Amino acid sequence: MSRSTRINGSPVVPPSDASLVECEPGVYSILHAGTSFEVYVTENCIEVDGHPLSYEIKDPRQWTRSAGLAGVLGKATITAPMPGKVVRILTAAGHVVTAGQGIVVVEAMKMQNELKSPIDGVVVKIAVSENEGVAAGAVLAVIEVAG
Amino acid sequence: MSRSTRINGSPVVPPSDASLVECEPGVYSILHAGTSFEVYVTENCIEVDGHPLSYEIKDPRQWTRSAGLAGVLGKATITAPMPGKVVRILTAAGHVVTAGQGIVVVEAMKMQNELKSPIDGVVVKIAVSENEGVAAGAVLAVIEVAG
Amino acid sequence: MALPRKILIANRGEIALRVIRTVREMGLRSVAVYSDADRAALHVRKADEAAHLGASPSSESYLNIPKILAAARHHNADAIHPGYGFLSENAAFAAACEDAGITFIGPSSKSIGLMGSKTSARRVAKAGGAPIVPGTEEGITDAAEAETIANGIGYPVMLKAVAGGGGKGMRRVDRAEDLRSLFDSASSEALRSFSDGSIYIEKLIENARHVEVQIFGDHHGNLVHLGERECSVQRRHQKVIEESPSPLMARHPGLRERMGDAAVKAARAAGYFNAGTVEFLASDSGDFYFLEMNTRLQVEHPVTELVTGLDLVRLQIEVAGGAKLPFAQSDISLRGAAIECRIYAEDPANSFFPSPGRITSLAEPSGPGVRLDSGVYPGWTVPLDYDPMLSKLIVWAATRDQAIARMQRALAEYHIGGIRTNLSLFRLILNEPSFRAGDLHTGYLDTLLKTQPEFQPAPPAHVPPIAALALNQQKKQEAPAAAAVPSAWLAAGRAEQLR
Amino acid sequence: MALPRKILIANRGEIALRVIRTVREMGLRSVAVYSDADRAALHVRKADEAAHLGASPSSESYLNIPKILAAARHHNADAIHPGYGFLSENAAFAAACEDAGITFIGPSSKSIGLMGSKTSARRVAKAGGAPIVPGTEEGITDAAEAETIANGIGYPVMLKAVAGGGGKGMRRVDRAEDLRSLFDSASSEALRSFSDGSIYIEKLIENARHVEVQIFGDHHGNLVHLGERECSVQRRHQKVIEESPSPLMARHPGLRERMGDAAVKAARAAGYFNAGTVEFLASDSGDFYFLEMNTRLQVEHPVTELVTGLDLVRLQIEVAGGAKLPFAQSDISLRGAAIECRIYAEDPANSFFPSPGRITSLAEPSGPGVRLDSGVYPGWTVPLDYDPMLSKLIVWAATRDQAIARMQRALAEYHIGGIRTNLSLFRLILNEPSFRAGDLHTGYLDTLLKTQPEFQPAPPAHVPPIAALALNQQKKQEAPAAAAVPSAWLAAGRAEQLR
């Protein structure tokens, strides 16, 4: 099998001696070594007994990912996850930023939310200005890996 | 439209000025004349705000029924709704019975359950004997409309 | 003796899950057991560990003592909770646990033995000073002897299987001339059901209520009662609705204390510890008689939990671990009113025939004052091998009237699709003026069902058109799916031409 | 004045449904209102009647007074329940209801007006005899004047928008040299948010707890308090976890009575009736200061309901109908401990960014001691137009420790798929020794999040392989579906060849 399953970013080999049954669509009961697990598989997350895990599958026939892979190509685009209003811009084009650093603050659903850089890099572009309304998916900023 | 909808046995014309939205598969919110209804449609029943209703649809392309139509062809076959054991036979071939009269008692799920004739008629056949185990769907008795 | 670390729950369905929940809250580990039919059951999904017992028949699984003990050993469980039903009142099972060094979460095997037989329980209770219904002290198998005794007691009388339960081997006898034939049928039913045809005879208390007292004891001699439950709404001697407090108590000041005292005395006479229930028949005038004792957690224990604020399963585990009861009788107080409805997979429109099968859709009630102890989920196939109980819906409110209104609200929110359930039965009962007035007796429901055999009220006139609208929409959506299978279209077209 | 017959609920989400439930239990009719985004919302499904208001923005719907009054008239509603948020503390709305002859289920417009402004409320409370935090009595717009006052009070101080709420226009100032710039930013934020830039200044009580008192009054001059709620666990001044009783009360005998008395005095000074909440800052040493009053039902009212056994919405409706309070202060007693978690559609791993969208799967907790007040269902799309609260999970148990354990158990049963939620945040907090010890203050959570920004604990090593197993099974099942679309296969094959 050329399929590889990554859970929380690491390759994982599933046990071969477990009992698995799908109870509801996407909900599995797994018994392994006497222990009972309840697993919820959704589009963007797997939950095992309350532990949320991200996943990726690489497959000759399929490519599914849940974890944001921003940065793997040397570039991260920060987009608005929903319609809102830009209330503050925390950096500027040309500035060096680190992963986790706030880039833009968007107000949506009555709350102010800081969007962060997923990578270490340089701000290539700030695509919005303060007080601008933005649609879901609108590009707010682009960061490039330095060097 | 040649489709006819029967609810609880009677033909019914749905309102044309209602707002309908499917909230979950088979679950509808309907607003009509200011009143809010929650409707669950399942294979064998419709529930409107807790009122269970049976239904039939006659359609050039489909035929669905939920109410038992035993008797319409002048004959009723009583079958075991689940595996169990015949514990008592309450009548015999040739006897005249009325709708609702008990025919056979089957024990299943730790309970004794009396199966009744759905029609007035004559017992044509008792197909089982006391203490016999029966599978789901097994024919227990046949009743025919008299005359 | 110490608090267990890992508890195997020798049961299934809602009670297994209910125990698992408290085990988790106590920071302990739970081990579910399951039969072939229950691999995907909710209690297996929710437990920390799970052990397969065997094939679906109870004898191969939930009633199989060696398999259950083997599972406990394999999983290093140091205690077993038996739930209710199955092995919960089996003295041999309790003894086997004791012998294996596994804590049985319940009374001693000796207490179970003493109170398990109805005639023995009567003797013990009588010795303890509890009032008992006039009747035989020994099981009888001879119809002639029965006739003599019944004539002495006076009619009407009840015949009951000594080893009985669940209404099996029970008969009401109103006239001397009916005694022999009814005795014989009761005895043969008892023999078939319990391998023991012996029957005891009791005076029948007309219009009696079933009122039971929850008792609790520790291993240090402390015994208290936790108030009563009224369980008079029964169908064929099976409880259907239970509540606490009993409406009878408001009419007879001091009755709760007197019944509680009698219950504690009966339990003390049996050397009882852990949770137990002493059942009484009570008359509207406030007389009461010992009926029997259930030496386990009761199905209806949640109503007591809601009015006392106690977690009885937690208390069971703590007491089994050697803890002293953390309260005295005077610390117990009841607040408000709680009602429980037992939701079954059965068809009220068809003689309450069991209706196992797949639950295709499920909407569960919640919100203020609603507790749902369920053992099912959407997609679960209710197996035909066991009792068809799906869940228990329990509500609490400040008053009985408010609790009834809350239960009606919760029932209206409860939808179970794909199988038949008795939800409509509760809608009927809770609407009855006599139920609302608290005028109950054990024959109440059977009488009600006789007068209203077709109790599904006709829907208001504006409802069927609404149903038709939803139905048409549903069928419209199903049509495109059919379109994906061209041969089906062809077949339909042909069928149409043939008309 | 009489009990209303039909009540319009001028709100949405869980609180609309919670009110509908009590309305139904009282045998009254409910009218839901909805915006375009909420046509399929749970509160619309569950109400007896429903009225469309308009487009999704609140100004076109839930905040639009003429539309709401028109809906009430159209449906012949004789009362309106405002819920919390939206128009619930809008004196003009209450007055408009009064003018229209529709019972506003809440205090008088006059009381709302008196207590709605923080500075006015401070004056009223002070006149009533409640202790207040040293600070200004009037709103200030001039930074220089603010500086003089702050120097007089002594640092640290808090700046708060007079018209404020939800943490907007609030700033902590530790040093004199920061005052001017922080004042300007608070004032401009307040102006932006509330069209009123005036700010008041208070002494900052270090490590203060947020403890609030539920009060209740009728139209006949009776006013009682129903104990307190501790709401110190806040993120950015927004409550996250609430509980009753406050852990502070066990440390200071008599404190509850003193705070309750102060709350009742403040309410009496405002001529208050119906449900209200008096918020205090309290120090660990048992000092407390009036903070503000909320003239409505509070989000966290269920914890008070669980410990007092009262249905506050029922009481609101009864009192609005002219009924006298059915109890005196001495009849109120608290039992056990209740905790509430506010479940939000937000992503704790991404700065708590709101996460609206479609709920693709949902498993809700139930069983002993668990109450879920939810406004969502599987398949519901959480709109981005409103507050992202999904539900409130509330538990009750005999002790605070048991309530915490029960909440952890309930959280473990709660699964919401398709969107991000803050469920993991509660797992973090409830595990914290300091939370479990009851050592809380309003900065507690912000501090905790600073020390544990990546608080999702790594799963045990045996968990990822289990996840992989389920994932492979899921993908295996999805494959046949893909097979139905040949072009997808071809595309995949091509992609493979290109590698």
C-alpha cells in the first residue's frame, strides 16, 4: 500500500488486531487490547475519546488534508475565515514576523480576532486597510519564508 | 398530477402557501398561517408535533404505504413480527373471528404478545403449534373474509 | 476493603451506561461486557474497557457467571456492579464474586438469599416487625391445600409464584370456584418460567397502591431510608411510570416516616447493606403491607436521586468499598417532585407487541429539569434478545403539577423513528385527570387501557395537510436518487403502461 | 394584570428555546421571531408560532423594535420576553411595549433606565446603601480631567465605557504615565461601539472575583435574593464559566446574606421588579463593591435554578402577570453545587476566532445531573451574524468537587463536528488545581492562557494509531462513492503519473 496516514503531523500505523464497528456515519467503536475507544471522523478532525487530532492522507487516488499546510511551499496566505471588518493592522509589508505573530485584527460575530502568521517569514503584502470590510476568503496578507 | 397522498387513510391536499425547510434529513420545519410545525418523516410514519400519522402515496412511479392494508384483498396473513416461541393458540381452523380478536400468543423479548386478527372472518389455517419456535416473518395463521 | 479501582458492569443498555457515568465521575475505570448482539451498543462505546462474553442469548452472555468472572479477572476488575435484572439478585453470583475476591457492589449473598424468595422475605420482614399482607408463609403446590387456605383468608386473593418476578405466575382470584383452575395455570406458568411451580397466596388489597421505600445501609450497621417511590402505574404488573414523592404522603402526615421505619426494620432483619428497595402495598387510607424486597438498584432509582440530591450509584460504590454512610436519617430531605417514564420499543396500537429494529432517527429532549438515561443512539438496532427498554425519561420540578407539565413538554420533544415506541402511552396517561389528581392504584392503567383501547387521539384537522406537504417534499427528494438507477425508471415506466 | 396567554420571545438561539420550554410547560403559547439567517433555527422549529422579522443583520431583525411590535400585534401576543442581549436592557423597547399594552416580561422601563447606565446605577446603588468601588460618579470625556481623578483614586485604576458592555471600552491602567493614551483609546472604542465616548474611572480591585447576586421582585414590593453566582472565569471580560454557590461563601460565613442584602437594597432603590442581577467585585478577604446591575435574565441563570430549585422564567412570567412572589426570603435555600460552561463556536487554537458554519455531527451529553440548554442541531449552520454561542452545558451535584467531575464527564460526551468549538478550553480549566481549589479572580483565565497558549495536551501514545484505523475505514467507505465519478479517477491517475 502506498497510502500513508499522518495523524497530528506524524506517520502512524494502525493496529492490525483491533475490532472496529461503525455505529453511526463517521462514528466508530474500536476495541483494542481490551480498551474501548469512541472515534468521530469529520472532514477536518478526528476525535478519539475527546482528543482532537488533525490528519492527512496521502494516497495514489486521493489527497486529503485537514491540518493547514500553509508554509510548505514557502508561502502563507492569510485569508478572512468569515465576513468582517479589519480593525487593526499589526505589521507592514517588508517586516520580519515569526510564526504565531499577529498580523491583522478582524472584527466578526461581535468579537475582535487576531489572525496570526503560520510561519516565520517576511510580510510580502498587506492586502487590506483598517476599517475595510472583507468577505469570507478575502486575502488579508501574504507572508514568505525568508531566504 | 396523478399522485395522491393519503394521511391516516384519507386523501389530503397540502397547503400551497406554507414555508417549508428541511432542517435535518427527513425533518421539516413548516410555517403555515403563522403556526410552526415540526415534522418527522420516517419510512412508516409521519410525526407532526408529536401526532403520529400513517400515510400512503399512490404515484405513477411509486407506491409507498405504511398502514397495514391487511384485509383489503379479502384475506389476512398473520406473521410473527420477530423470532419467538408460540405459547398459546386461541382459536382453531374453521372458527369465526372478529377484527381485534386474539389468534396466537407469541413470547418474544421476555414478553407474551397476543397477535390479533385484523379483519372479521374465518380462520382458514393455523400454521403453528404451541411451544413451536418461529422465525421473524413466519406465517402463523391465515384469516379469510367470510362469504 | 477499599474503594475499587476498576469496576466491571455485568449488564447492558441504559443501566450499564448510567453506572459507567458515575464510575467515570469518581475517577475509576469501567469495564463493559457485551454479547454478539451488543458489539456496537452504547454502553460498549462509552466504557473505558470492554469484554466480549459470547453469543446473544442471555444464558451465553449476561447470565453466564463463569464468563463474567473470567472477564473481570482478565481485565483486573476488582469490583462488579450487577445493575438490575440479569444476575443482580442472584445469590450464587454474589457468592461467586465474594469467593473470587471481587467486590460485589450490592448486599451480601446471604441477604440476597434471605430476601430473594418471596415467602422467606415475608418471614424475615414479619420478624423485623413490618406489617405483612395476610397470606401463606410457605409456597404451595397443591390446589386443594390452596383452596383451604384461600377460604380462610377470604376472597379476593392473589396467587404469586414464590420464585416469581415480572408478573409471571400471578393470578387474581375473585371467587372460590375459580381457585383451582387459576392455581393450576399460575403454577404451571411458574414452573415453566422459574423451574419452580410453588405458589403463595395473599389477601388482595383492593385498589392498592404500589409504594416502595429506598433503603441504604453500610457495612457498619448504619441503615437509612431515602423516601418512597410510587409505582402504581403498571401494565400487566410491570411498572410504567414511577414518581417520588408518592401523592399519598401529602394526605397522611407521618406515613413516610412509618413506612420508612418499617422498611429499615425489614432490611435490618436481613442483615442488609448497600442499596435495596422494600416494596409495600398501600391503601388510600394509609395502611400498608410488606410486599417484597428488591436486593439491588431499582430501575426507577433516578426519581429518588432527583428529590434527595444523592447519586445512589456513587453511594453504592463507596459503601461497597467500606465507607460509612456520609449522612444520618435526619440529614435526608426531599425537595420537589420527580417522575420517570420507561420508554420501550413496543407498539401500543398492537397490544404492546415488542418492536425491535433499527432506530432511523432520534431527537432527544433536554433543557431545564430533564434527565435522560438512554441506552440507544440513531442507527442502533434494538436487539430482539433482551428487554425492549430504550431509555428512561425523568423530570424534576418544584411541584408534582409542574413535573407533569415538564414531562409532557419533554415527551413532545422526544422523537424515535424507525421502530414503534410507547411514547404515546405516556401522553395518554399524563393527560388523565385521575393521574393528575394522584388517584392511583395498581390496576389503574389496565383499567384505563380497557376504556381507551384506541388511545391515539385524532390529530387536529389542520395537521394532516401539513404532514402531506412534508411527505411530498420528501418523495420529491427521493426521486432524483431513483433517477440514478435507469433500470428502475424503465421498470416504473413499464408498470405505468400496464395500468 | 393577568397571566399572559401568548408570549412572543424577542430573541434567538438557546435562550429563545429555553423560554419557549417554560411557556409550553405553563400551558401558554409561544411566538418565535426570526431573521433570514434563522428560518431553520431550533427556536423556530420548537415554538408554537413564528414570525419573520427581516434580513439577517440584527438592526433589521432582533434589534428592530417596530418589526417586533408588529409581529406581536399580528400574532396577538399579549406579552414579550426579551431574553438577554439584543433589546433586553433597552428602556425604549420596554417603554414601547408598555405603550402598546403588551406586557414586557422584565422590570419597568424606568428601572432599566436608572440601572442601564453604569454611572447612574452607581449613584442609585450608593443611595440604596450598597458599597461601591471608589471612582467617578459621572462619565468623563476629557483625558486631563481623567488624569486628575485617577491620581486622586490611586493606581491601578480601571477605565470603563459608561454605555459599555462585553468588555468594550475597558482598559486597565497601572501607571499615571499610561493614563492619557489608554483613556483616548478606550474613549474612541466606546464611541465606535456605543456612540458614546464617555468613560468612568474606578479603583482596580486586584485579584477581585466577579460575584453577582440574583434578585427577584414582584409588583407588590416584595424583593428577595436567590443566592449568588461566581463568574470570575472570564476571557477578555466575557464570562466563560459560572457557578453557584461561590467558593468564597464557605470561607466567609454570613457573606452571602450581606451581599444579598446589599443587592436587594440596590434593587429597591431602583424600584425594581422581576428578575435582575446585581454584580459585585469581591476580594478574597470578603470585601465587596457594587459593580453594575443587569436588568434582565442572565445567561448564567441556570446555575441559580439548579441550586434553588426554581424556574426563573416561570417566575418572571408569573410576576409579570401580577402574581406575588410565592415565597419569602427565608424559604430560599441552596442545595449542592452547579456549574455552567458556555459552549462557543470559536477556535481556541487560533486566538478564539469565531468558527461559524455547518455542524456536521453532534453528540450531546445527558444522564444524571446534566442539563443542556442548546440552540443547535446536527445540520444547522451557525450563522456569522450573531454571537457564536451554541449552548450552555450545566451540571448539578451534591458538592462542588462532584460537580466538576460531572462536568468533565459531560464534556467528554460532548462532540460537535464540522466547526471549531471551545470544548477543549473547559477541559483545560476544569483540570487546573487552582480552579479546583476555587482560587479564582477575573484575571484568572487570561493568565492561564498566557502560561498555556498551546493547551491542547498531546494525546497518549496509543491514541493516534486508533485514529488512523478509523480514518482508513472511513476513506475505504468513501472510495466507492468516488468510483461513481469516472473523471475523478482519471484525474487522480493522471496526477499519479505526473509525479
